[in-house]
Amino acid sequence: MTNIRVDKHYDLIIIGAGSGNSIPGPEFDDKSIAIIEKGKFGGTCLNVGCIPTKMFVYTSEVAETIRTSGKYNISAQLTDVAWSEIVKRVFSDRIDPIAAGGEAYRRGPETPNIDVYDHHAVFVGPKILSTGQGAEKRIISGDIIVIATGSRPAIPEVITKSGITYYTNENIMRLPKLPKSMIVMGGSFIALEMSHMFKALGVDVTLVNRSNRLLKRFDTDISDRITRATSEAMTTHLGVTFTDLTEDESGITATLSNGSTIHGEVMLIATGRIPNGDLMDLDKAGIDMVGDRIKVNKYGETTAPGVWALGDVSSPYQLKHVANAEMRTIRHNILHPDELRELPHENVPAAVFTHPQIGVVGLTEKEARDQGINVTVKVQKYGDVAYGWAMNDTENFAKLIADKDTGKLVGAHIIGPQAATLVQQLVTIMSFGLDVRAAARDQYWIHPALPELIENALLGLEF
């Protein structure tokens, strides 16, 4: 037993108001609930991640279309990028009101059974949390606790030791003015999306990555293509590290391990994200970690009975659609403890909204071969279908990987226009276990629409 004085006890405590905020519904109206959120409601995705990023990316795609219109025999010129108006449209007009509205709803008369706490929370005992400081400090406990505290940008030691000013995805999109030049550190999702976005809006971007490959965990053909495309679009220094960083009134000057010196008005760090479980004194609650993530079983429960975790803080997938799916599963498991469902981690798709766009699901070719699958592979070029002709696309492709013995699709990797949309039909094929031969033949594919890229790729698999 603990002798900690508890100010208030709840049936359910939710830490983090991203996907976790979707748990309370009508089924919980008879439960006392606390939601703890030290930042803005909506979490990373709404406020500093996928949603505003894609609003900026779409804007940059419009700019890129104007800039490259000559290849379609159209003369056009991009004369101005009203950065402050873009920022206003994204945040002041759209994102910020949604976040504020979400918090106001949880604090309002519509959900009288919910209390909102707006400070950081740490465990001080099993199912006991401390939140706030000084006069605002509160000790609360719960029968059930859901940890959904997300992740934060990882900042390499070379950056913190240098003392330079730097930005991350959490503040780069609110810059007061569009810089003329930018150094980007990183080679994965965030680095590539931000680099493409700012480059298309007219910023001179220099990308630095310690690996020779961008998106190195993706299928080799996809990694090769995006590495080549990015290096053609902007200055890249790959396979190098920073050896020295200084700052003056003009910005950041960096010396690289290859001897190069580069300069940028601002510097963006996009080297991955760290789950926030290490900030919560989990050991005091009997909650274990595995690596840098909270350890959960196949149902989403931590090593402390009655304490659950979802999203970036515990999931192997740092993806919003996975966090939402895990939330729905854990909500069910809380309501139906005798009918537990497993976390849905099969056929998880992902997209990178860079230029060119990428959409993937399932195994890479190497992973499939390493697993001993008798693979058949087809690489289908955009330029070999009619809509690809219209796009004047000569570089991009869809790569499908199937099991020769079963006819089942085991991996799909697309790089090119609308890849994030095109991959969805392949997610369906995999999720429902369809034979790719039937999927190719037993339905219509509109001619000459872009899905013919997928049709031809399916038909090209050899059995």
C-alpha cells in the first residue's frame, strides 16, 4: 500500500490528447475521466506533424507545378510566395482553432465527467500521477490509465553541444519569414518532406545525411530512386557528418567530415523522434520499457495491469493511422476485458509526401527473400501506361512483390505521382488476402486512369 495523499481518483486517466483524446465516447459517460495534456489538444499530427505538413506540401506542389510547367509546353512563372499568408491559412485559420476547440469541448458542459489537466505528468506510484508544480500541483489516481504521450524530436549531441539555434518540425513551419537558405540534417520522412517543401517554395536547401542512402530502410529500388531524385533537386551531402558548427548574424556555418563548408540562414534537425516514455518515471509504476518504447503485450497493456499504452510512446510504427487503430483496439479492450482484441499491426501502409511521392505496404524484396518466400517481382514504370504519358513521367514506378506459391501480394512499393493514393488498393488486396491474379482480372480498371499502373504491375507478376 502507498501512503501518498491523492487529491482525486478517477475511473480512467488518459495521458496525452492526440489519439488518446478519442477514447472517451458515449460508452464512458458514466465514468469519471481525467485527460492530461501539457501541450495542445490534437497531439503531434494535428499541431506540428502530418496535417499541417501536408497543407504546406500541397502548397509547395502547386509551386512546383508552376515552376516545371515548361515540360508541358506551358510558359508560367512563379513570382511570389506569400509565406506569412500561407502560415496564417494553415495555422490561424485552420489548425489552431481545431486544437483550441478540442480542448474547449473537453472542458465544457458537453463532457461534465471529464477534467482536463494542462501540465506534464509523472508517476509517483502504481496508477498514481503527479501533474503540475507548486500551487497547481495535483496528485491523481485511476483504476485504468492510458499512456498516449507520443514522441519528440531527437537532437544529436553534435547539435546540442554546438549551442547553435536550430529548428525542428515543431517550429519550422511557423518561421516569421521564409529564409533564403536552409541546412537540413536527416534522411528520413520528415527531412525529405521538409526539404522538398521548402525547396519548392524557393529556399536554397542543403541536405546532410550520415548515410549514403535516403530512406535507407525502404526497398532498395525506392531508396535508390529517392536518393537520386533528391540529389538532382537540391544540394546533398551524403555519407558525411558534421564536425563543426558556428552561428553568426547571417545564420549557420557547418564544416562536414568530407571537408566541405556549407551555410544556411536556418538549420532544421530531422533525425528521427524519441518516444516520451522516458520522461514519466515509469519505474515507479511498475511499467517496463523495451529499448526506448514502453513495453506492451499484444493487447496494448503494459507490464502494470490496468495501464495501457498506444501510439508513438509504445508502438513500433510512428504513424497516426496506427495510433488511431491502436486507440480503437484499446478502447474496446477497456470496455470488454473478457473479449480482448490484438493490436492491428498487419499490412501497415506508409507514405512519404516528398517529390516524388512514395507509398508502401508490406515487405521489401530483401525482407521477402530473407523470409524464404518464393517471390515474383514486377517493376512497372509510370511511363509505360497512358496516364504516365500524359504526365511525361519517365522515372517513376510501382514495384510489387508476390508469393509464387500462393498468389498473395506480400509487398508494394510505389514512387511517383499520387503514390500515397495508389497504394491503398494494394493495402486492400493484402488485407483481404486476395490472389493477385484474380485482383488483376476480375475487376475493371478505368482506362486510361493512373490505376492502370497497378493493373499492369499485377498482370506482370510471373507465376
